Amino acid sequence: MNQILNSEIKYLPGVGPKRAELLEKELNIKTFRDLMYFFPFRYIDRSKIYSISELLPTSSYVQIRGHIMQVKIMMSRGRAGGEAEGSRAAAASYGNSGRKGGGRRLVAYMRDATGTVELVFFKGISYIQKILKPDSEFIAFGKPAVFNGKITMVHPELTPPSAEILYEGSTQMGVYPSTEKLRNNGLGNKVVSKLVRTLLDKCADDLAETLPGDIIARKDLLGLRESLINIHFPVNNTLLSRAQYRLKFEELFYLQLSLLKQRNVRMRSEDGIVMKKVGPAFNKCYESLDFPLTGAQKRVIKEMRSDMCSGRQMNRLLQGDVGSGKTVVAVLLALLAVDNGYQACIMAPTEVLAQQHFSSISKLIKPAGVTVGLLTGSTKKKERDVLLEELVSGRMQILIGTHALIEDRVKFKNLGFAVIDEQHRFGVEQRGRLWNKESNETGDDSGGTGFTVGSDAPAGAESYRRLVPHVLVMTATPIPRTLAMTVFGDLDVSVLDKLPPGRKPITTVHMYDNQSGKLFDFMKGQIKQGRQIFVVYPLITESEKMDYKNLEEGYDVISEVFKAPEYVTTVVHGRQKPADKEFGMKLFASGKADIMVSTSVIEVGVDVPNASVMIIESAERFGLSQLHQLRGRVGRGSDKSYCVLVTGYKLSEEGRKRIEMMCETQDGFRLAEADMKMRGPGDMEGTAQSGLAFDLHIANLALDSSILENARHTAMHVLDSDPLLSGPASVILRRELETLRNYGKEPVDYGRIS
């Protein structure tokens, strides 16, 4: 695309420094390009001129054309024009209270051949009075209303018939995202439309095409110039639809092309350690399991073992619903690495989860005779020093830990396999630092990791240009396929879609908050049977803006109903000191507390098989994926488990749908798809934290899955014939990826952890 689009927005006629500052602050519009790709979110048909007699108070925004017959300035207090409470209310709604002239309004009477309408203005009166001269003709655009039995338009847009407000035969006017600050400073929708039109007049004829001609022809896409004109000023609905499709396709195509090309580059420059041997560590652990693996577990182990034998680095995302057995899969693969002479590590997001992994994994691998260690922030210095020495020497074969694993002094002798559990809790940079953990005894100064040619790789390991550890990232937050293809577009995805046999379904019920007596009786019955209970609140302290129950009030009520010493209640939330939070979690995990009152901080990191009840207060406050994650904290033992969703009676339609879906299904993938459609991908719990590391101006991952599939297949087809985009046919593609990179819009390579 030509360089003029990189110009600062202040240089566009009609903008200037003051408006430029506002546009940047409010809408992040800094350049011509930003404005060009700032698209309307809806459109208003401006093709029809209505007669005044056709106006109805139920009408949407319409335009009329007529002559100004009379203009009056009226005061709110007085009899002229029938001013009353409605007039003062209308004035107040326009923010006039306390302003100079706030009690005045201007009323202009417009007439056409069919009747008369009052145009009412509470702001900008002096300016409007200057332009509305008797017998002048205007087009008025606004929403009809009724006041004192008369049809009025409050603050309509006024345009002389000779002033063209649209563009080259356009019939619709785009409505752009805006803010109150912009509107109050004269940058309303009409002004933004004019600025866009000025930009198109200046640049449209010189826009360089951003997609290769063969793709445009093969996919029957509209050209770039025509697409940008029709996205801002549609000539008709057909061209608007084609423009939207073209721009969505292009956006998703370059997103996928970038991710897949990054993968190609990595696969050509980095080779995975070949792990063909299935030895005693794997076999002894597998044979000693006291439960059979599910078909899904066997399938994903086979997929990953194939990766680990291929000579390519494995970069795989393992999605598994809560309780699907991801940990066992990770342990068996770690033992494959050990059997082939390499070390493995597992990084968890919380200390409690790391300790639980250490406890359960130690039992699992005991028959294999493999050494396993735990490194967290609370590991004592003496233990830490011993552990780090064993790690560098290679005597420590599997290390489990938290963020402590990425500290600079933590070095492995020969890390070959790493697992990042609950990947959405770690940033890309944090995950990447795991791969700089070699002891580097060979003097390799490449700055890379793994073994290079001539290094002291373990006996039997083949020599490569650069050997890198295999990567497995795991999540218990099911990610919709479209989102996984985009956020993790260059990772292979494995899915554990079956629960282990014998795992009992969780009974999910909906209760209203005035049924607390019934709920407390149920809780006491469960505790009497030896069970433990989670009670989760969305807020820590009371909020004036939200009437949701809060944790502090809830804890007081529960402590009063479940009195000590008969009952023990602990409290855990995100504002506690880490030591206090860990203490509360350990008290509950050890079985010493009957009830844990907490915020959603326990969504990840507490595995208490004896906990059989999850009560979620103000459940309407949570998204579907988060509700599902919280529900997954119970049902981990052999006892019948329950999830109780407590809400108020006043539920939004969306909130009601979420509660109904939770009671209807335990399929995390189905819930995740529904959640993304309701809330959008950037708001989804578990994905918002990893972040969409790219901007989508027009595409919607929840709604445009078919376009995404098409774009991904097209990108794969391009890369099949030119993997690095180095050929002459890829000039446009290289240029556009470079533009995205320079402009900070190229997606982060989530797979590039090495």
C-alpha cells in the first residue's frame, strides 16, 4: 500500500493537531491508514427522502427535505411554544444543565408540500441561528419524536441540498464507533464521515492492491479500492456484502499466512530431538496404572509420539476438558524423554497446582524409579541449591514448578521436553524463557538452546543444525476451533474429548438468592456426609454500581450459619498476601476446612477430590467458560457432586441463556463456542489473558468461521508452493507482511517458544 497512508492524521485536511490528538486518544487513530481501516459498525439508508406527513414517532432515523418557515428562540420557563416538563427533560438530556444559555432552545419550523415539523436544538444555538435563514432549503436527518402532540426532530443533522454528504452514488451512511468526548468536541459521525470521504478523495485512486491477482480471481473478490469505498459508503447492499467479505478474508488470510510462515521458518531452522526409544520408565509407569487409558488419551499420545520421532520439534496444544486426563498424558510423554536420555519439566501457574502435580506425579512415576523435583517460590534456599545442582548434572530427570522455573539461575543439562500447564496463565515471553535453560557447557554462543552439531548430546542422539526441546502446552479451558486456529494457528492441536470411565457427571442446578435456607440445609447435609464445599463470589468488596453479592458479606453470613468449632470455614481471594492465600488453600486441600469461601482465584489450582459441592453466587456475573471451569473443581472423587448456580430474579436474556446452558450440558467445547458467540473472543475467560495478539478491524472469530477456514486453506496453498514466500510470485505477500510487521500488526508467534 502506498506510503501516503503512513502520514500522520493531523495532515489530513479538516483534522489538524487538536482533532488529531482527540482521535488518537479516543479511537487510537494516528495515521491515514488507521482512519481508512476504521470501519462503520452499522449503516443508515440515506437513499430515501421522506415526506413530513410520513413521519411517525416509531420511525428510525430518516431524512426529510423542506424550507425553513420561521425560527424562534424560546426559554424553558414561559408559555411560548408550549414548553413544559417534556421540554426541560429534553434539554437536560442534552447536558445543558448549568451551562450558559442552558435554559434556551431554538425551534425551527420546516415545511414541505405535505406538512410542517418542528426542528428543536438545545446546543449550538448561535451557530444554527446563523445558518437557518427563513425560506432556506435543507435536508434534515434525525429521529422523529412527539412533543405536545406535535412531531419534532431534536438536533437533526442539517445539510443544504447542494452539499454532497455521501460518495459517488452511495445510498447508505456508515455509523462509526464514537465517544461522548468526540461528539462534545465536534467530531460526531457526520464529521468523521466527511474526513473519511476526504481521505478517499485523496488516496483511493492510488491504492496499491494488497492481494495477488490470482487469489482475487480464484476467490472472486472485490478489488481493494472498490472494497474500501463500499465499506465506508456503500452503493448498495450487494456491494457492501462483497466489500465486507473481501476485507474480512484479507484480514484473516494475512493472519494465517503470517502464523503458518513463522512455523515454516522455524521448522527449517530448528530440528526436534528424535525420541524413538520406548524404555523402562514409560513401560513400568504405563503397566502400573490402576485405570485404563481412554481411547482419546491413547490417540493423543500416538499423535505426540509421532511428532517426537519425526525429527521436527513438536509444538502442540493439548485441549482437554476438566477431568479428561491431560496430566497422565503429559507424564507418559515426559517419561519418553527420560527413556531417551533427556530431562523434562512441567510448569504450573500456581504453587498449589505445582504441589498437587508433584504429589500426584510422584505417585504415578514411582514404579519407574525416575527422580522428580519441585521448585516453587517457597522452596528453601538449601533445598533449592541442591535441586539446581542436580538439575545441571542431569541427576534430576523431571522438574515440576511455577514461575520459579524461568529464573535465570535455573539451568538444565539437557532439557528435551517441556509442558506448560494452563497456558493462558503464562505470557508468551514467560514461556519462551523456559527454552533458555540449557547449562550450555559446550560453549555454544549462538544464543539458542538445545544441542548443536558437535555438542555433548546424549548417547544415541542424532546431530542437527539446532536441536530444540519438544513443546506441549495444555489447557483445561476448551477453546473454540476458530479461536484455536487463530491464536494458536501454528501449533498442532490435540483434543481429549472423552472423560475417563467411572467419572460421575456433576448435577448442576439453578437456585435464586432468596432460597438460602434451603441451600444451607443442603450444605449441612453434605458436610455431615464428610464432604467439602466451595462457595465462590464474583467480587471481594461491595460495589455501588453492582448489586452482586460480595465475598466479605458472604463470609460473614456463612460464618454465622456454620459456626465454629462445629464447622471450619476458610477464605481465599486475590488480594491476600501469597502466604495467606496458600495457607487458606492448604487448609481446605488437607480436609481441615469444611467450606472455602473464595473469588474465582480457585478456578485453576485446587484439586480436592473430597470437595463435592460448588456453589457459585451471582452466577450471572460469570461467563460460560469460567462457570464451567469453576464447576470442574468438583467431581474429582468417587462421590456424587453438585454445582449450584445462585442468581437474582432479574436476569438478562443472555444471563438466563448462560444459566440454562450450564444446567443442560457439561460439554466444555459446546459451552466455549456459545461463550464466544455471546461475549466475543477477546472477552472469553482463559483467552483474554493470552490476549488476541493482533487487531481485527472487521473480522469476527465467533461469526466468520467459514471465512477463516477459507483464508487458512488459501494461505496453506500459497505456502505449499513457496514455503518462505521467497519467489517472485510472492512479492505482494512479502510486502504486506512487512507492512504489518512495521506497523505492529503482525500476530505473535505463539508456537515460537524456543
